[in-house]
Amino acid sequence: MANDLKVLLIEDDTIEIMKLHRVVSSLPLNYKIIEAKNGEEALDILEKKDEIPDIILLDLNMPKISGIEFLSILKENPSLKYIPTIILTTSNNQKDLLECYKIGIAGYILKPLKYEDYVSKIEKLLAYWSINELI
Amino acid sequence: MSQIQIDILQRALNREKAARKQSEKILEDKSLQLFNATQELKEANEKLELLLEEKTSQLQGVFENINDAYLIMDLEGNALKMNDAAIELFGYDLKTERFNVVNLIYKPDANYAFKSFKELRKKGFFTDYTARIITKSKAVKWVQINASLIYDKSKQAIAAQGIIRDITETRRTSELIKEQKIELEKSNDELQEYAHIVSHDLKSPLRSINALVSWIKEDNSGKLDAASLQNFELIETTLEKMEQLISGILLYSSIGSESVKKEKTNLNMLLEDVKQILFIPEHISIKILNELPVVYGDKVKLQQLFQNLISNAIKFNDKEKGLIEIDVQEEKSFYQFSIKDNGIGIDKKYHDKIFKIFHSLNKTKESTGIGLSIVKKIVDLFKGEIWIESEPNIGTTFYFTLKK
Amino acid sequence: MKGIVFTEFLDLVEDKFGLEMVDKIIAQSELESEGIYTSVGTYEFSEMLQLLKNLSANTNISIDDLLLVYAEHFFSVLKISYPDLIATYKDPIEMLASIENHIHVEVRKIYPDAELPTFNVLEKTENSLTMIYKSSRAMHHFGLGLMNKTFEHFSATATIVIEKIKEDGTEVKFIINKN
């Protein structure tokens, strides 16, 4: 029996947000997407505690605090650090990849050019986390 | 006196006379020998004197003409003799004043100076002493000194001599180069970061356009005419092309600035990997003519190098049976590789241009014009050279060398 | 053999036995030099041997005794000719012990072609010395005479025993004990 996943998407690009919504709406399962335009907004949402997500999808290149900075803050928080965080980014910079895994991530996914490839990746990602036992 | 006694005396006298003559003869011979020996000695002495004079004037010449400062001092450090270069460097002139080399010691280097002087006394020499001195005009200069003791006939040290090279300028230059190198490395790293950010920023809109195009197609499924569908396809192809270009530029800019990971790389194994990665059509065969060497270098870059050249050879092959031959020749300090194809060939007028970035001769979907410039950059990194021999329609051979 | 050994020998013969004896032994010997000797020349040793033999025959004195006497005379010749060399020594044992390493070295400087016997020191104390004499000439008694005179020169006496190692006298042991 799959869970209803609550996904926190931290992403500043409107079309990227639209893309995730469109993929999710085409899927048969129920997903709740919580949007945050940047790290601060995401932290505000997480601090309220009424909408703690099951997983976080995090973009790296963002204004104000960057994805990596956000990740560090998250992983220092004793209760929030357990939320699986998956990086969703364009950057295949070896340095970023290494840094993210060092801090602690549950996955690192490159945004593909083609929408159909994107659909395929997101479907797999959501399917995977749907069958996981989560805290 | 009896006749017998007279005879005895007579004989004794004769013997004495004969003995006298004999001794005179021996003495004469000895005198002649002595004379000849003296004569020889005199000649030998004259030759020695000439030689000595020659050596002295040679030494004098060296003393006056060497560009480095030369100084002789007694064991208490009092300067005894110095050449013009030394006068110019130190500012002291023995013709008008006396000075002790202690005056030259720059205080922060004093310990080192005294330690080195002790070493000179103990070992009889020191080499490449590098420290600062302070001249008469209070200027601080960097010098390098090689010194040795001078001994008298009984092997007693009586003085010391040293050649002092002014390395102030050299040091300044090398420090400047060091600074510039650090700066360059920093700006290279920044550039690298910048390339990543730019490529991200450039790729994002492409992705968005692609998503939007597919949504329009999806949402208007069945409503679009053939021409519109074809135009949408063209948009998608253009986007792909654009993305490849951006990736290529990023790759090009990252070569050489990333920290180089050097490891022993077996090229035979590396080429097997390359063959796995590349799509090799059935009509093309790749032959490796000789056992390839094990080289020392960044494996990823070596793979890029071979992969780019081989994929070019595949891409630009128009023959029914395509043949790619890879060969190597070992030279003293480098390996010379060749990758030969029987493809479309390259006209001579383009031979110089092909390694320059964005100079793709065949702008197709697969070709961005960056591949060969990446190849060139990698070969440069290995301090090697790359060149081609090619004839249109017959084929192309790429030659490159990798330093051992 | 150096001429001085011949001239001094014949002088001594003339002194002790008269000019007739000199004339006689020269006439009795077959000498290449015809008995004409000068101190600066060099002559065959066999001539000395013949002269000694004939003198011994004519005087009924053994060759060894003749050599002993001649050596004692020869020491005084050396004393006059090379006083500085002898003056470097303060003690007869010291002087005899250094025949090989000092005196003969000096001799060779003056007479490069001199054929000298070897004296190897076996044992040396303050008052005793044991040396091995080796020479094809077998003139150890000449050595003995010189040694006696050496002690006399330093106003000392010694008991010197000669032990033949080889019967022909070409190798003998000198055992010297200062009294």
C-alpha cells in the first residue's frame, strides 16, 4: 500500500514548478506539493511544523540562501535533518555533487533538457519514495 | 835501496798516477752530468715560470671579468681584495676604506650567516648560501654566496674567498611570478565557477522552452497541422543543439583548471572502455595495430581525448567499409599516437583551423565544433603536439604525442 | 763496491804491513782494475775478496779478524767524513737500530748504486738489540768491527754475539747487550 507523499519543492523557477505540478497531476496517486520559492520560505514552512513534508526536492541555484546553505541549515536541525532531501539541479559540477553528499542527501538528480525525460525521472523518483517507510 | 824496493815504489807510484787520472776522469764525467742536469732544471723552471705567468694572468682576467662579485677576506672577515662587481654591489671600496664583511650582514639573517661561516671554517667551503645583505648605502639585497677557504703551503687556512651573486632581481621576479600564478589559479577557479553558473542559467530557459513546447503539443494534440508539428520539432532540435554547445563550452573551460588526478592508465583497457561507450555502426571496424602503453595522467582526460578523436573518425566516415586504425610509436621522451580513418578527409586549407574552438567544418546535429579544441587542450596539458595528415575523400590521420 | 773501501783497505795494509805487502797482494790477485783504486770509483767485490784472501794467506790472520780490524779503522774514516750524521745520535743502541732506516738511506743519497747489507731489528730494549744481518758478501765481521767502534765512540762497551743462521755467513743474527 503506497503512501500519500507530501513533497516540499524548493524552486524559484515558475516553469519548473509548473512542470512538477503537471507530472504529479498526470499520476494516479495522491501527492501534495508544498511550494517554496527559496530557502527562507522553505525554512518558514518547516518551522510552522503543521506541514512537515515527507521528502524535499531542492534546487541548488537560488537567490538569497543557496541550496547548499539551506541543506546545511536543515541538516543541523535535530528534528528536520531526518527528512530525505533530493537535489534537483542543472549543475553537474563535481564540486557541488561532492559537497551535497558530504552534508547529507538522499539523491542527486540532473534536470534533463527534454520534458519527456523529466517526466520519466520524476515518476521514478516519486514511485520510489512512495514505497519507502518514512518517519 | 834495493832494486826490488825501487820497483815496488815505482809500481805504487804508477798506480797512484793512474788512480789520479781515473778520479779526474770520474769527476769530469760527474761535472758534465751535473751541468746537463742543471741545464735541464733551468729549462724546466723557465717553462714553469711561463706557465705560472699565464695562469696568473688568466686568474687576473677571471677576477676582473666575472659578472659576480668576488671577495677575498682574512679569517676575521676583513676584506682583503675585491673586484669591481663587488665594489658596485657592496658600496665599499678597499682603495679608500677598510671594511669587514660583518658590516654586510642583514640583522634578521645574522644567525644563518654565523652558522654558515662556522661551516666554512669546519668544512672548508659552503655552497649556495642565500640570504640578505645590507650595503653601504643601506640597501637590502638578496645574494647567493659560494665560498671556500684558501690555504698556505702547510695546509693552514689563511683566508677565504667567495663569489657573491646578486639575486635580488631574480628573486623579485620569481616572487612576482609566484603571486601571479596564485592569482591566475584563483581567477581560473573563479572562471570555472562562472562557467558552471552561466551554463546553468543558459540551460534553464532551454528546459523551460522544451517543456512549454511539449505541453502545447500535448494540449493541442490532433489540432496542429503537419507544418506546425515540423516547426515544433525544429524548435526541439535547435534546443538540443544549443544545450550541447553549452555543455561543450563548460567541458572546454574545465580542462586544465580542475585539480589534475594523475594515475597509471593502461591505454589498452581505456580503449576497450571507449569502444563500449561509443556507438560503433556495423560497417565500421576499429583496429589497434600495436600494444598500447601504460601512461601516467588523468584517466578522464585521456578518455576524452581518444573518445573525441575516434567518434570524429566514426562520424565523418562515408565509406561502405569504414576502417579506423590506432597505432603508437615509442620515442625517447614521448609516445606518438596515430588515429587513421578512411573517411571524408579534410581539405588542406582547413588543417590549421580545425583545432580552434567553434570551427566545426560540418555543422550538424552531432557536431558542435568543440570536440577537437578539447582534444587540442588535453594534448597541450600533456605537453604534447597534435597535427593531421589528410586528403579529401581518402581519409585523415590524426597524430598526437604524449610526454612520458 | 765503493772505491773508498779499497783505498782505505790498502792504506791500512800499507800502514800495518808495509808497501811490499800491498804490492804483493795486488800482484797475487787477478784484478781487472790492476790495483788502481780511487775513492770516487766503483769496483768489483771479487777484487776485495781476492785481496783479503791473499793478505790472510801472507799473514796467517783469518779473514774475519782482518775484517774486524779493517772495520775499526773504517769507522774512524766515517767519523771524519760524516760527523753530522753520527752527531744526530746520543746512544749506540739507537744508532745501530737505525742503520736500515736512517744511515743506509743517507748512504744511498750519496751513492745511489751502493750495494748495502740489510739489518732488520728483531728486538730492541734500552740496553739490548737483536738484528738479522743479510748480505751475499758475508762480511758480518766488518759489521761487528763497526759496532764495536760505535760503542767505543759513545764511551760504552757491549757484548756482541754472532749466531750464524746460514753456514756461509750470508745471514747471521747479532745479539748485542750493552754492558
